[in-house]
Amino acid sequence: MAREKARYWDEVAEEWRVAPPQVLWRRHSDAINLALLRRWLPADRVQYLLKTDAFDEGIGGGLYPLLAAQAECIIEMDIAVPILCMARKRYPELQVIGADARCLPFAADSLAIIVSLSTLDHYHSQQEIATSLREFHRVLRPTGQLWLTLDNPVNPLVGLRNALPFRWLNRLGIVPYYVGATYGPRGLRRVLQEVGFDVRETGAVMHCPRVVAVAITRLLERHTRQKTQRRFLHFLLAFERLSYWSTRFLTGHFVAVRAVKR
């Protein structure tokens, strides 16, 4: 099963390497993640920080410049070796390792921060997510922080997408790669507490209508100038004001959690 999963993500990575789609959309995704992490950065620089995938850095600008200013050593892991190679080519000083989040190759109590942005919502079951969370808890030092996002099933569009067959959505181009099980805000808080984390913050991010926004960014990439593209990205970021509304979990595509190891 692990080999099949790795082979699948290797194939996805190769497709994105040859002809990277959604370049403009990736810029928007990076901007949202950067804004989220800037709110959570601790005052002091840490020694070891792990990011549980290298997709952002392999495909686009990613988050490495921000994280590198926060930690002495940035380690990025991924199950897809081509993605790791792409990320390392872009950032030669980056430390990379091929690994699965369900079985981390790190010693207990060795990491200060784990950044896991929409990594665990590609498993087939919630049990696999919980297994990964236990691994995160094991390798984090006491009071170490976990910064985590998962697909938000409370959002009706995400819930509908997850209920429909992946093959249909993939053929239509709505979902470019496999999406799987996830937790809503309440379920995620519960499982984190069971594993041994104290949840300090819970929110929701990426509030624009994603399917429509992705389609528009594809058209803009092909037919407009950089100035028009920048204006549209600025327009999309305005939707993030919904993060402060009481309805944020109905509009946010991702649940975002900051938790601390007990």
C-alpha cells in the first residue's frame, strides 16, 4: 500500500514538473499560508522545524523563506521523491527526506515545530490521520508546536466534493489529485486532545469560491498581463476577511489549528 501510494504521488509530481498547472492559483495559496504562519511565529528562533510536504516549494515559491528566518534547520519531507528534488533545486540549503507522516524517521522529542498544511487530508481514513498526529506528538519536544490545516468538511462545497467519486471530479479537472478523509473543527480538536495536544487556536482559511477561482486563474494565466493577475489575487485575498465572521467554518476551505504538545 505504501509503495502504491508513493508511486501515485510520484506520477502526480512528474506531471506537475513537466507542465506545472495552476501557477497563479499556487501564488494565492502561498499568500494565504504565509499570512497564517506569520500570525503563529514564536518570538524566538528555534533549532529544528519540520514541514510535512515539499509541494509548495517544489511547485512555486512556497513558504521556505519565511520558515528559514524562524529556524536554524528546515527539514521538508515528502512521499514523492520528484517533489523533493524540485524543492531542493529551488532551495539548495533545504534539508529533504523521503518519508511518510504515519511513520516519521525522527527521534522522540527532537523537533520544535511541525508545519503540516493539507498533508494529512490525502489519506483514506481518519485512523491514518490520527496515526500521523500521534507521530507528530512523539517527535515534538515538550511544548513544541503543531501548525496544521485540513480540508474543512463543514464547508458545504468541500463536503459535497468529498461525497462524490474522485474519478469523476478528476476527469472533469475539478480535483487534480486525490483528496481523502479529514476532520471538521470539532473532530480535529477532539482527536488532537486525545493524542496529547493542547489546542490554542482554531480557525478557517481560504474563503473564496475555490472551484470558480481556480478556473478564472487558469484563464488569466493564459490571456492576461501580470498587472491584471495581481489585481485578481488581491481581490481573492479580500475574501479572507470572512475568517473573522461567525460563519467562517461554512466558508473556509481549510480548518487551521495551532496546538502545543503537553
